Amino acid sequence: MTTRHLLIFAKIPEPGRTKTRLIPALGPERANAVYELLLRHTLGLANELRQICPVHITLWIAGGSIEQAQDCFGSEYDIRLQTGDDLGARLSHATAEAFSRGASQLVVVGTDCAELAVEHLVAAFTALDREDTVLGPAWDGGYYLIGLKKDNPTIFQQISWSSSQVLEQTISQLNKAHLTYQSLRTLADVDEPEDLLPLRSLNSHWHQTTSTIFPRKSDRLSVIIPTLNEESCLPRTLTALGSPNEQLEVIVADAGSHDETVAIAERFGCKIIRSARGRSQQLNAAAAVATGATLLFLHADTLVPRDYRSAIDDAIANQPDSLGCFQLGIEDQHFIFRILELGVVLRSRLCGLPYGDQAFFMRSDVFYGLNGFKKMPIMEDYEFVRRFKNIRQNGKRSKIALLPQRVQTSARRWQRRGICYTTLLNQICLICYHLGVNPEKIARIYRNPWGAKQSKAAEK
């Protein structure tokens, strides 16, 4: 028997019991279809690995019996039932059993990682030739893969499973046990709606198999609105858009509002997506489940012009691969806002750098091809536009389509902090971004530029 073992932790596919965090966005049937897709992907990688090097594959199943698992997966795999009260206990039991059956190297994976490739599995076993352990970090703070070459149950103890501390705590346990480790490339698990974006890319091998899970209507516009306690602005925004219908889908990605925001969205016939807080996550979560061929990203305090739909359709028809936006209007009569509006026009036209409050729109496949907005606490729109512009088509950079129509956005942020102060702060954040300052720090500067002490003093 080969001494290299691959352990796959899986569930028997069943609607309502798999990918439960996707159910609010997709429903139990489609969420289970996503799970089945990822499961087939993982099993396919295991079979590829078997063609490259001798490896014993064991499926460790949660939920159901051995007979049910054999009916589901066939008889070609060694199938066993997970045992233990939590994931740590189940991992400890499975790895101990593999070593008792003669494993000298073992790698454990789940079925959540769409980006996992056979190269990662090969790299994991290769790393175990040199190191005691190998870890495949996930962006959410966990890991998609762990590899061992000797049994040590302590590394699965004192871990806050299903939290963002899993990887950090695991490394701490490895250090306590004096075990060396190597980290592989960080990949994304598919747990939340925003994690679905890689499955929707036209450039990916997923597209052909996900078309039934994520249907797309060619003449539909999907409007995506991130919200957090927007009851004062949202009714006007939704009224300007018009009622959702076969050609218009409005998705409100809410980050936990405790006012009437969600009730208002439901009253207007919008689709509601619950998302983690953060504009980039909210936008990605809604876009991941959108069914329109065109996406429009709209702030909750921004009103579209009356002819917005025909303007967008014409722009997409003329420049299918472009990123489009509107000119910016600010709802305040003070003359200085006219100067700000002129500055936005010049920045958009001369530099090709519109901001998110100008209502970005583009074909959905363009957005999915870019894998959406980068997960950032601030300036996700600026980063997205710069990334879009670096795409080259026929030897030329991608184009920004600036429409003559205006969206009207609320002046509340300038009114709250002051016009000059807010404008200066925006420029400071922009300079910090180009100097390579961490976006988390930029976000803190934007929220509280003078620090906590000054803020408390001001409150007094």
C-alpha cells in the first residue's frame, strides 16, 4: 500500500444541509448544487493526483451512512465516517487512523475551494519531504489544506473552528509542538455569497457547469445597492430606478441594518442579500447572484436620471467591453459644489478615474472576468478602475465610457464634515494609497484623521 494518503472531508449532498451560508442568497437547491459542483471538482483533482503519483484516497463523510456514501460516490474510494464532536476531533481521529494504516505523509482537504488545483496537492506532498507540516491558508483566516507526516493531535486542539483565527491558532499550536511548516499560496474558500464570483467567470472552466445554477438573462439589468441603515435615502433611490420587472433586477446587499432599510427594500420588490459589512464584500455578494447581463453599481443615496436605462444600453452596445459611469451631480445649491462637479468631470475625462458615486456599469462577464472588487475597507472603486484600465484589448487599454447624463448624489458627507475638510481628506487618502499605505490604515485615517484623543476631546 502506498504511504501517501489524501484525506477528503466531505458531506453527502443534500439540499438544506450543505452550503447553508449560501441558502439565503440561492435557496437550498441551488446552494446544494454549488456544493456538488465543488465536490466533483475536488474528486476530479484527487483522480488527477492519482495519475501523477501513488496515493491512497480516503473520503471521510459527515452525515449519512457508508451505504449512502457508496451510492453517492461509488465504490472506487475508501469511504469512512467522520467521528468526533467538533472539526478538531474529527481531524484528529482521521489523521490518527491514516497513520495507523501506514501513512508516512498525508494531506487533508475539504470541498470548499474552487481555486484548488492538482499543483497545490503535489506541492503539499513535496513540502512534506522537507517539513513536518504544510498549510494551505484561506483568505478567511482558516486553511483549505493541511499536511502532516506524523501524528500529533495537539495541533487540532484549542482552535476556534469556523472563525478567522483558525490559521493563526493552528500555527501557534505547531510552534508549541516544535513542528516546522511550509505555507502554500493563499486561496479562497466558497462559504459566503461573495465567494461565488470565481465560479461565474467566463474565462474559467466553471462557466459551462454553472450556467444552470446562475442563469443569466440577456436583456436584464441588475442594479446592485449596498446598504447599512439607509432608510432616509433608499426610498428616493428606488423610486428613481422604477419597479423591478423581467428586465430590471434590483439587489440590495445589506450589512446588518437595524432601521427600516430591509423592510423598505422588500416593499419595493427588491431582492435582499445579507452580507458581511464592507462595501466591496456587499457589492461582490450581490453581483455573485445577479442574473442580469449588465450590472449597475449604485450608492443608496444616489438618484439615476430618467433615461438611465436607455443610456446604459446604448453605451454597452457601442462599447461592449467598457466600464461606464455617469457624470456626478451633488444635491446642494452652494456654488462650491459646482466646482467639485467640474473637478470630477476633469478627473474622469483626463485621467479616466471615475469614483463609485458616479454609478459604475458594465457587462456582467467583464466584471466576473476581473473577479469583482478587491476586498478592501476603502477605495475599492478606485482600485477596480485602475485594474480595469490595465486590461489590454487589441493592444489598447480598456476604455472608460463617461455618459453626459448626471446622477444626483446626496451632499450629506460634505455637509457633515465640511466641504473643504472632506475634499482635503479624500486627497490625503488618495496620496496614502499611492504611497502604499495599508488600506486598513487609510480607512482609519478617513474615519478619524486626528486620532482617538483628539476625537474624544472634540466630543467634550
